Amino acid sequence: MSDEPVVLVDVSLSDIEEVDGDELDKKKLDALENGYDSFEDQLNSVQYPIALDRESKPYGIINGRHRIYLAREKGYSSVPAVFA
């Protein structure tokens, strides 16, 4: 495990692959919206960041499909992420 700090960069949602809501776990979506931590805190998590594949365009999602889907639903234009 690396000791380097995680640096999140804002990535436009238009540059990230689409997520089909029908393929997502509804319980996980509910937990993101109504859980102990706010959606904003979960979206900006450096412990569990959204991870994207920089080798494809639109960027492929490695981790964070549910958060990306909800960010689009809530009208966000970008999300903080790391590239793997």
C-alpha cells in the first residue's frame, strides 16, 4: 500500500461512460442517498475514491458506478476521481 496521499481531480461527467440505473443495486443507491454519511461526503471520499480508466474515452469506471449515476441524477456536472 502506498503512503502517497490520494489526489482527487474533478472530471466532467460528460467524459465518463454512461451508467444504466437498471443494472445498479437499489439498496446501494438508497444507502448512498440516506446513509450515515452524506452523499457529498461519499462522493469526495479519498478513502474510497471514484476510480476511472484513463486509457479509454469516455473514461471507463473502475469503482464508483453508483456514485456517478447519482451525481448525474442530482445534476452534478463533474465528480472528484482518481485515474488508475
